Amino acid sequence: MSSALSAVKASLPSRFGSLFRENLGTFDVPLPVEYNTSMHSRRTRKSMKIARFEWDGATRYGVLDGDALFSVTGDLFGELAVGERVCGLSEARLLAPVSPSKVVAVGLNYAAHAKEAHVDQPVPEEPVIFIKPATAVVGPFATVKYPASSRRVDHEGELGIVIRKLASGVSEAAAREYVLGYTCGNDVTARDLQRRDGQWTRAKSFDTFCPLGPYIVTDVDASDLRLECRVNGQVRQRSTTGNMVHGIEKLVSFISGVMTLLPGDVILTGTPEGIGSVRIGDVMEVEIEGIGALQNPVGE
Ligand code: MG
């Protein structure tokens, strides 16, 4: 650094540090202490279960501790702190744990599922991605509506990644910093329409076709968690997220290289083998180790 720049740096009040860094990224100006501290505490703090729920006529975020929900103070996607007890878990109606601008889903990301879905085709080298609209998202226990236009609707149990901060062109090395936590997802699919259309949009996008929940679990290593999908209590899918072809960092990096991910956006990471159909009256359940179980009935 030149002596002139050193003089400029030395003359800066410390509160200008982060502003200066953003505008002139190559300058070696220390960040304000509180910024460094918050980044450190995010990395090292204990895992939390974040819920979104209705109680007493209001929709709110909360943190689950035992069988009670506590208020969230501060910024859910920034520096989150736990406030006072709001209500018991049994008194609240759980909603999808986030309200995403979009859900980006990944197809054929487990080799054994790619085999059952596309016999004789190799697993794609790059992630195959598609969008499920925000209007398809529902929460735990919400009824998934069987469309009149379909004769075959399938469950697809999947790990969901919840994005913490605006992500654009993120590297794999930095990807974890952009993840708030993980949840369970069900990429419900009208399989007959998917095959008929070629394009997947109609088959994947019906209202209620994207159950998410029950919680966002923060600060966990989700790279090798047991995942199970059951229908009426019977196991249909059983695998581990360790079997994903493209892992969490790769997916966040790849997708953020295509489109900007916003806080609360969700990536559904693909389904393992064992997909199968459901009927009206069935109950689907996606359970992921350390995260919870997402249950949804199928109805008209
Ligand atoms: Mg899927």
C-alpha cells in the first residue's frame, strides 16, 4: 500500500471501516469489531429450531425450545436472538418455516433415483434444476390437493436448504455462509403430467405441491443425514443425504451462478430412490435425522 493510501486509512474513523471495504474492496481496512464478532458467533453458536407459526391471530417466527415457542428478536436472516416465551408448541399452528420468493429444486441428484427414473441414462454431470413457485408452498399438516387433471401423484422426500443472505455467484468454499439452515421438503409431482409434457413446470407447480417444515434447523452438518419418506407409516424411501451426487456447497454455488437467491429462498436437493404414488386419504411423511418429520395428508 502506498504511503498516501496508508495516510487515508489511518485518518478514517473506525465506523467507516465496513463502508470503505464495500466500496473499495482491495483496501486492507479492518472491519468494525462488532461485525467480526457476529460472524464468529454465527459459526460457533448452537443449533436452533426456527418455526413460523400462527398464534393469537398473528403470524410470527419463533424458536422451539422443548415444547414451547419463543419469540425471535433481531433479524431472522441476520443476527438472531431469542426473546420471551410465546406459547406452547401444541397451541400454535405451524406454517411453512419460511415464505420463499422461489423454491429451486434439483432433479436426478441421487444415482439410484436417476436409475429408476431414467433407465439407461447416466446421471447428469451438472445439476438439473427447475423452479417450484412460491404459491405451491404449504406447511406441516396442510392438505396436499390431488389435481383433477392427474392420474398419478408421487411423493418425493428431500432435504431443503434455506438461504440466509442474498447469494449471487457464490463459490463452493463460501457457500455455507449463505445457508441459514435446513428443513424437510416434499417435491410432490404429478408424474403422468411430467411424462406427458416433457417440461416439468405443470407437474411440479400445483398449489400445495411443496410442503416444507416443520422447522429450519440451523448450524448442523447436513452432508450425511438419514432421510426417510413414509406413506401411511410404511417406508417408501430410505437413504442418506450423503448419497447426493452434487452436495450442498456445489448446489448453492451452481444455482447462485444462474439466479440470485434471496434470504428465505429454498433449494430442494433432489429425492432418493423409492418414489411412488399416493392416493386421496393417504398421509405422507418426510423425516430427516436431526431436523424433524414433515407430515401432510393427501386430499381433494
Ligand atoms: Mg424432486
